[in-house]
Amino acid sequence: MDKRRLAKIEQMFYIFEREVGVGYPAEERMDDRDIEAIIEALQRVREEEFLSLRGLAKRLGFSPSHLSMILAHKRRPGKRFLWAAAQRVEEIRRLLAARFEETKRPPRH
């Protein structure tokens, strides 16, 4: 991964801080639609690349049981998981970049 792309991911990381941060109001966390989009992207990658649950988990650097709980909506993806997914899956990078751009916009009145 080139340095520019990695720098962009690092800029987006403040979103992840809010996602798992204690004390942040609920409206500042990633909402369920964002999480669902990430899960759907991971499932598409599995299908398109013919990966087993174990194969995708290995690619992301997590245990199959951890990934299974996220895909089954039994656990929300944490900062470390989102960081790993963003580094390894282009579609996740695009989703998170779009979320990052949304949070930079001034609020509408």
C-alpha cells in the first residue's frame, strides 16, 4: 500500500476512535447502517474471491469466531478490526472514506 493511501486511512481513523470511545454520545458513533455496509462488503468479498470464513479471517488477521460474530451481528466491529479491514479490503476503504467526508461537512441548519 502506498504512503498516500495509508495517510488517508490514518486521517479517517478518528471515526474509529469515536466508534469505540467511551463517553461519546450515540449520535457521534458509527450507526448501524455504516456497520451493515461494512458487513455486506465483507460478505461480497467472501463470495467474489471464493473465501471461506477461515480464509477471510486469516486475510484480516482475526480468528474465524471473531469474524463470525461480527458477520452475525452479535458483535460490533471495533477499532482494530476496522483498521485491518480498511488496510486489506478496497471496498471498506471506500466506505470509510465516504463516512469520513460526511463527518467533515458542516452541519445543515
